[in-house]
Amino acid sequence: MSEENFISDEELVKRKLEHLILCSTDKVAFKQKTTGFELYDFVHCAVPPIDIDEINLNADFFGFNSNYPFFISCMTGGTSDLTNINLQLAEAASELNIPLGLGSQRYALGSEEFYSHFEKIKETACDVPIIGNIGAAQIAEGKYFTQILKLIEYSGVNAFAIHLNPAQELFQVKGDTNFENFYKNLEDLVEKANVPFIAKEVGSGISAPVIKNLLDCGVEGIDVAGAGGTSWTAVEILRNGEPEDQEFWDWGLPTVYCINQAIKIKVQRDFMLTGSGGINTAFDIAKALALGCDFTASARIILRALNESGTQGVINFVNRLFKDVKRIMYLTGATSLTDFNTSKLIKKEEFYK
Ligand SMILES: Cc1cc2nc3c(=O)[nH]c(=O)nc-3n(C[C@H](O)[C@H](O)[C@H](O)COP(=O)(O)O)c2cc1C
């Protein structure tokens, strides 16, 4: 990182607060580009083979039996000002018995004083897995190698997510745009760390060649975080006060495109695929699962539920989503998550051929 790109802890916290404020609104949604889920509908089964209560939604998250194939996606790392959000989300995740993703823990690389925040989060989350988080740019930089390993160990996370966000960094003032040594450093880190790694985007999606490279580095989970939900170029464009008709606002690969690319790779390689990026409804979740995702995740919609109705609001929201996912599975004649596959989906254009 060059001198002029140096960012202090105070600036990091201020930046995160601005992100949280902007993401509490719909202003940061993609404008024209959509996830692609709207292109599909479900194949109705007029005689479902099992009763709805027999459908089990439990899913394996690196050895943890999650109540739903869903985790709360990474939003805040939990500096002192922001710990509260993570504590509320940890309480919700614990009650729901689903994993919780933390936002970037970058601020904790320089100082161990922050570890107590993670202890509190872990305590509140009880037994549900916590996913740690750092940016690809920090990995590319190389100099944090030891600190990242220490962070993983001391914060007691059960999996570690690397966020890939070149479009956001490009538009962010003091953004880190140098990813040159990323793959090599990632491979070394994955080898040394004792938790599974997940590579995620933040809303621009991951293409097939990049997925393959990440898997070659030993990453065990891919979270596509595709376009159609929260636009992180939009977040930075708004922070910069740039014109809102900026064409980069809608930059990225739609979530469904990324899922379908990843599914082709999944035929040959074993990894946990998470569908995310604009997963806002039960229908989005169900379509991602039927396309072949092992897990799904949402960020901004969860933040909104939290802002509107607190921890209980998040719990109710996620339970409602999965009540409807179960209804969809029942009405398509799916007997289990494994049985809920592309045969239950139809491209809408097929209806009127
Ligand atoms: C307020 C907010 C903060 C975020 N911060 C992070 C972060 O620190 N690290 C990260 O990997 N992703 C971060 N994200 C990105 C999300 O994890 C997610 O990939 C992205 O927003 C797309 O999902 P969505 O359409 O459901 O919001 C953040 C998202 C939101 C809404």
C-alpha cells in the first residue's frame, strides 16, 4: 500500500459507519441489472409425495448442522462502536442455529486489544459457527501474513472468508487496487491456517476461471455474491458524491450466471457453494438451492430487518423466509434438499412457447 493510501483505524470505523448508513436504504441497489432469479419459476407438483412437515431443511456447514441452508452474510467486524450490531446478529444466529459472517476484521490486524470483541461475539453466538473476514487486498499485500494467522487463531472463528472487491476498491477513496500477489499468498495462508477458507465477492460476482484459481489455492467454499442486490460501486459512488448515472453503478456478473458457472465446476470439484447477492425473498433462496447451491446468504436485507425490528425482527424474518422455502419445496414435490434440484425449476419463457 502506498503512503497516500494509508488509512487510520478512525478512518476505517468512519468508513464502516457510512457503509452501514447507506446500506440501511434501497439507494444502493442495482438499477437495471437483476440477479436473474426472475427468469425462473417453479414446476408445480399437483400430487406432492410427502407431507410438508416431513421436509427437513437442515444443512451441513463444514461439520456444523445448521437449521437452514443460510447464513447471515459478512457486514461488520465489530470495532467498539459497531460491536453492538454483531452482538445482535450473533444472538439472532444463535437462536436460529445458523452461521454468522463477520465483516472485515482488518482493524484487528494491528492490535490485539480488539480480540475481546470477538470473545463477546463468540460467547453470544454460543455454538453457531462464526466466519471471520479479511479483504483480498490485505492478503495480496503479504505483510500481514502472521497477523492474519494470529487473528484466525485468537478470534476463534470456525471458517474464514476472503472478500474479493476490486470494483469497490477502485471507486473507494484510498482503495487498495493491487491484487498482484493474491493467489500465491492465499495458497500459503490456507495451508498454514486450521480453518476452512471461503472466497466471496461483495456484489459483483465471481467468474468460472477465478473460481478455479481460488479452488487451486485450497479454498473450500465459494460465495458468489453476484450482481442484482447491493451494489458496492454504488455505495462508493454515493460516498464520493459522484453522479448517480455512472455506468459502473451496475457493474458485475448476475448472481444466477455465477451460480450456473460454479455448478459446472462443482461436477468435477468438491466445494461448498453459497448463492448470494440480492437474495431477498424465499423465492430467491429456493431458486438458488434448486439451481444447486449448498447454502444461501444475505446481507443488506438482514441489516434492514435488524434496523426495523431488532434481533427478534431478524429471527422472525429468517424463520418466515424458510417457512415459505418449505412451502415451495412441498409444492414442487421435493422430499429433501438433495431432491430439490433443477427438475423443480422452469425457465419462464418455456411456459409460452
Ligand atoms: C453494511 C454492509 C457491510 C458489508 N461489509 C462487508 C465486509 O466487511 N466484508 C465482506 O466480505 N462483505 C461485506 N459486505 C458485503 C456482503 O457480505 C454481501 O456480499 C453483499 O452485500 C451482497 O449481498 P446482499 O445483496 O444480500 O446485500 C457488506 C454488506 C453490507 C450491506
